Amino acid sequence: MMMNTTYREKSLGILSVCLLMACFLFSCKKDTPDVPEKKNEKWRTQAKTDSVGNQYYVVNTLDNTLEIRVDNKDGKTIFSEVCPTIDSTEIPSDMRNLIVDLVAPNRFINRDQASLSLEIVLDDLETRNKYIQLLANIDLDSKKFYTKKYKVEQPLDWAYVTFPYSLVQWYGNSLLVREGTDKDLNRGGGYMGLGQRGTQLVCYERDFSIRYTKDIDASDAYYPSGNLWNIPINNYEYMLFLNDGYVGRMQIVTSVEDKWAGKQAVIWRDNLKETNNIPADYSIKITDYNIQNNVVSASYNIYDEKGQLKEKRTRKWSIGNGMPLGS
């Protein structure tokens, strides 16, 4: 009986020690700061930031996939998708061989939709004779994701103009892209279509089905640029607002056929400096613009020759003919 009691006491003692050690270890773990999980990536590109603070970047993962990710302004990943058309052999080992441009969401066009342009250089970074271009359309609300791949291995392969602002968020959630052969895009020098207009203007839906195409063959072809303030009003026309006080209803004119049809780039325009009789050494800066119920409006500041603010004004126009509607 004494032996059983002693055995039980020893067993309880050992169990108590184990429980104390477990409690000690648990308490130590709770007091120790969480160690950040190691990112599953070999490299990532420098982030591109939109107007609300979302950051867009491309990652080469340890699993040999190419991923597009978006973090919100708080650093939380809100979008992450593998590029399905890029295989492991096409992912550069050096991050410098991947160049990324962002077409950020626009509050007047696509407030939740972004597009990314990826250029992957497959040979020498200086010559760039062989490369892949990838367009990616992202919907940050629905999380839908579409890509279109262009693989250029010879001058007759199809490609698109890739310098910043060459892609344009467009009417009805579409995307304007200037395309052409590599030879045509590089005809004037540079690389990847830098400064070249291409041979076609293609309007893509978000899933990259084609809404329409227009040949670019006129010597003075006119089409929008992504770095301009514009609000599309149909497939071919838009209101243009230039920072220095120019407001106009513009039309895409890209071909001789367009000209034969009587189309003109400018439907109507208003140079605010001229219509306000502003002195030549004064300047104007548009601060806000909008379209509501077929009424175009723009707010702007007037500065004197020393750059001092003199006055704030607002002007309105009829969208159809540009008739001023008062301030």
C-alpha cells in the first residue's frame, strides 16, 4: 500500500513539473512578438501606387510562378493572382529584365479597375530583340483578372506601345491600346514602341475581347493619351481638360478614311485664358472638372505674373455644342 502511494505521489510530481514547464513555455511564446512569415518570393518589382494608396507589384515566387499582387494603403494584400500565360522559362532571373507600368483606376471611368503593362526582356537588356509583353486587367471589387500576352521574336510579331501613359482607360470599362509590328513600333528609334504610334488603335473589353479597331494611317492621327485629364462620352469622343486652362470636346481621328468622312479632332473647345481676357503674363490652372446631365464644368484658379492667386472661378458648358452656361 505504501509503495502504491509513493508511486502515485511521484507520478503526480512529474506531471506537475510537466504542466509547469508547458505553462512556462506557453507564456514565453505569448510574450514573444510574432515572427513575420517569410514571403514566398525570389524577388518583387518596385510598387506602383494609385491615388488611394493601393500598391501594385509583380512577384517571382519560390514556386517559379509570376504573380501580380495589390496591397492596400495599410499593407494588406487585397489581390493576388498568378499570370496564367507566363511559364517558368519566361520568368527573368534578374528583376531588371521586367518593366512594369500601371494604368490606375480613374474616378470618372473605372474607379475599381486597373491595368498593368509588363515588359519581359528575354535576351539582352540593351538590344531587347526578343521579349514578352503582357497586359493585365484587374477588378479590385470583383477580383476578376484577365491577361493578354504578346511574344515578340521577330519584327513582324504583334506588339503594343509600352511607354507610360500609352494605355488609356476608356469608355464603358474598356482599354485603348496602340498596336503594331515590332518593326513599325521601333521605326523611329528607341525600343518597345517608345514614341511610335503603331498601326492600329484597338479598344479591348476587360476580358480582352475586341470592341473595335481603327487603322492608324493619317499623318496627323489624333487619339487620347493616358496622362491627360479626360472623360470619355462615347466610343470615339471625350472631354479633354488640360491643366493650363484648355477644355475641349475631342474626337478620335486616326485615318484618311476618317477625314474623308468629315471627322475632325476638335468638335469644340474653350481656351479659358482667352475667353476670360486674362493678361498674357497671368496663368490659369484647372483644379477640378466633371460632367453631369450633359453639362461640363471646370473650376480653375487665376494667378498673376508673380504666381500669386488672384481669383477662383467656375465655368460651365453644354456638352453638345460648347455653349457657355454661366458660372
